[in-house]
Amino acid sequence: MDLHHPHLIGDCLIHIFTFLAEEDLISASSVCKDWHEAAETPWLWRRMCLQRWSFCNFTVLGREDVNRSWKRYLLRRCHIETKMTKGRSGGYTCKSLRGHTGRVVGLVYLQRNSAQLPDLCNSSVTVCSASTDGTVRAWNIQNGELLWCSPAQSPLTGIVSDEQHEVVVTADSTGLIKTWQGQTGQEVASFSTASPHCTLLQYNVSNNWFLTVGTSQGSVCTLADSSLTKKSSLMVCDTFKVNILLVSPDKKWITAGTRDNDDLSPKVVYTESLTSPSEGEEPLCQSVPVTGCQAAVFIPTQPARLAIIHHNERLNNKALTVFDVSIKKTKYKSEIQVQQVETFPLPLNTWSSHILLEAKDSNCLVLAANQGLWVYSLKGALLASFKEHTMPISAICVDSFRVVTASQDLSLRVLTWRNDRDHGLTLDSQYHLLGGSHTMSRGFTHVACDYSSIVASAEGKDGKDVLKAYSFTS
């Protein structure tokens, strides 16, 4: 090597260092001055970051020396993910959020730390909870602080949030829908559906805000803007409660159905016909060719691919069927096409009534029933199964990093995704988090998580539910 051209030595070292892991690169940087300078090259650390994560929120590190920022980002984020993966005592903090005097009926993130753009020092994650005590409460989960509490009203039955506009939406037992300003808790608008139970679905289409509400009478009502202006109404379940309500990733389709009747089929509705209905025309709607829908989910990486768990009459059991939804437009009319992609039987007992279904990517479905958790491919291959809970699973939360299951045994089980060379994406069981004492609580009922935290509600035996917030950024 020509010692009169030292930049060649540096270039060769940088190329060699591309084959090293971060721990080895740190060790190499302490060998000598030349190795140190090569190992500190920002390009190397930037390359490592982007190979490991699709998105890196580089701005969270402030205006530090650019030669050290990518390295610091990688080491900091790896440190946090190690704590989230191991779940060791001291790697996280747990706050008990008390104040509700009734049952918690739902909890949602209003401000979260996302896996796509994580803020590694975020201390302002906000969660909102709704209760049968008639109040909505907003919490800073890192310090356990109550940020605001709404005035009491009739018992609440549901809650959703729009993080983009920082809006919280609730429904109460009289069918009154209300929107709340997320920062202050101020009431923005209200709308009465006269339904004792409502299922809420909020979504944005081309920067326009919409809320579709499923009612106990079997209809879906679509409202627009912060004023909750009624746009349309459609009967989908004919007197049975709408308790399945989903929007497709491309926002072109709404799926509505009921778990309460084995003879009814879920419907897919063209969203545009709900949000911008033509005068004198019914919204464009089509039945999915299955009956007895138990759970449904849209595949997040596909525009409009729908997976449904339903009754399988031939085997007197259950099956999972996947459909692609599209629209065919001609000069005179438009038709919805629901095309079957895959179907396979599920080995679930017929008495498994509470079934939870989520999707990870284009080929990974997560299913929970009773104490069991299963991971299936879209073709029906069983990728992983777990039965770690001693009592039924009440809720699951699936994101790009973890699966969290909440159970009536008052524990949260945390599993992380990994790529298996033979089977592709699958799950590894990691650890569990305890929610307190069974002398005080009956078990967990809801769970939600973001990149660096997990929040769950524990049902109190005295009728006062408590939120447990686990934060991994301490």
C-alpha cells in the first residue's frame, strides 16, 4: 500500500469496516489513530442505521457534531430496543394511573412514539382513557400525570383518537358522540345516534376528517369534520349490533358486520359513497360471501385485502378466508368485486367465541382465542403458536416490533418479531409484565403500545379500574 497516499488506507479501512457489527466497529476504533478516524466515519454508522431500520428520526439528536450523531443514534436506539426485548427489572418504569371510578372501556394513544420516526428522548407520550364513570382522562404516561379530565356524562362505551389532528372521540350509553380537543380536553362537537352501543371508526381521506359509527340497530352513520355533520346512513346488519367496523389501508373501503348472528354476512362499502353520497342513491355496498363473521382485519401492506374468521358449515368449525376488494366502473354503473384469494380451516373449538385477529404484513396473521396465540401465513401455514397465559387473552396489540397480549391472569406477555431463515417472519416469546395483585384486580381488559411503551387497563374488584403504563426510555 502506498504510504504517500494515506487517503487510500482510509478508504480501504472504511470498506473493510462495512463488514463489521457495531460492537466490532467500536473495538476497531480503539486500535490506532487511523482505525479510529475510519471507524468514526458518519457514512458507516448511517449505513448501519438504515440497514437495521427503514426510518431513522435523525433530528431527535439535535445539532450535535455530525461525525458522532449517527453513531449515537444507533447506540441509543439499540440500547432502548434491548431493554424492550429483555424486559429486565430496571430497564423500564411502571406507573399506576388512578382516578377513574368505573370500568375502563377503552384506551388510545393521542401522542405516541412511532417505530417509523422514534423520538429516543420523548417524554410527552399521551394516552386517553374512557370509563363507565362518564369521563375521558388524558395522561402523561412517563410521569403518571393526569393532564385533563372531561366533565362527567352518561357511562362511556367507546373511544378512538386521531393523532394527526389531536382529537379524541367518545360514545356514551345514550348514543351521544362527542369530540374533544386533545391538548385541553375541551368539547368540540356532539351528535346523537340514539343507540345504546356505538362502534367508532375514524379515518382521513385526502386531508378530510370522517367518523363512521356502527349502531345497535344495525346501521352505519358517517359524520364529517369537527362539527360532526351527517353525510350518510346505511343499514348493514338489520337490527343486529354493528361490532365489526374497519377501514382499508387505501381508505377506499369500509367493512361492517356483526358477531351476533351466524346467518349474516359482513358488508364492504365504497367509502366515497359514504363520505360524498350522490343525491337519491344508496351507498355502494356488497356482501362478503361468508356468514357468521367472528373477526376481521385488513392486511396493512395491501390496498384492500381483507381477512375474515367465520363459521365453516362443512366442518362445524371455523375458517379463515382472505379476499381482495376492488371496484369495476363502466359508463353506466359501478360494481364492487370481492374475490377470494385464500381459505383454510382453523382448529379452534366451537366454544371459542372471543377471537382476536390482527395482521403484521402481507403474509402474517396473528390470532388469539382463549389462552392461545397463533401466527399463520395467508396460505394457512402455522408459523408459531403459544399458550403461556393461564387465563383467556382479553386483548392484543401488534406493531412492527412486538406483539403484546393482555390476559385475565393479570399479566402481559411480550413477543418480538424475527426473520426465520426457513419460515420467514415469526415470533419469539420474550418476557411477561405483571399488573399487580389478584386480591385487588380481576385481570387486564385492554392493551395498547407504541414504540417505547405499553399501557393496559386492570379491572379493579372495587369497580375502579387502574391503568398500568410501562415505559422503556428511562
